[in-house]
Amino acid sequence: MQPPRMNGLIQVNINDRATLQASYMPYIQGGGLFVPSKQVVKMGDEVFVLAGLPDQSQKVPLTGKVIWISQKQNGIKPQGFAIQLSGEKGMYYKMEAEKMLAGSMSLDRPNFTM
């Protein structure tokens, strides 16, 4: 069995609640995050992401497996991929994102994936 392919570090700027709502994927086990990027990835790749949260100056270092790929921009949906969050930092990001989005996650708003 081959080890997972590691890609370079990618930074994700999430400056407001609307962007977090469109990027965060609560229906993924452990949480998921859409990463707008033109970097070529494959399903199952392990990637490293520095992701911000609204109103927080420090970015969270995340590791995750690629679970969604959008090859090109389509309307409001940018090109990029989504990762399934993992590890302690992934759990922290999930909890913080869900706190910030409390009460609005079930609203039918456009997102960057489905």
C-alpha cells in the first residue's frame, strides 16, 4: 500500500460568516471544508491547509483528505476541492465553525459544493 500523496500547504481566507457558511460542510463526518484553489488534487489526497475563521487573526493548521473536487468555476461555485477534517485541529475547527454558524446551518443557502 502506498502512503497518501502530500501536497503543498494552502491558505484559506474565510473573513466573514457568509463565506464560512458556504465553505463549511457539517454533513461530513468530522466536518468538511471547501478550499478554493486551482491546485491539482486527486480524490483521497491528504492535504495541509491553513484556514482562518471570521474574527480570528490566527489561522488553524488542518490536515484532511480530499473528498470533493470542482474542476472549474460554475456560477457562484468557485474552482477548488473539499477536505474531510481530521485530528485535534480538525475537531477544533469543526466546533468553532459550528458555534459561529449556530442557528444558520440548516438554512437553505447556496454553498460552494452541493
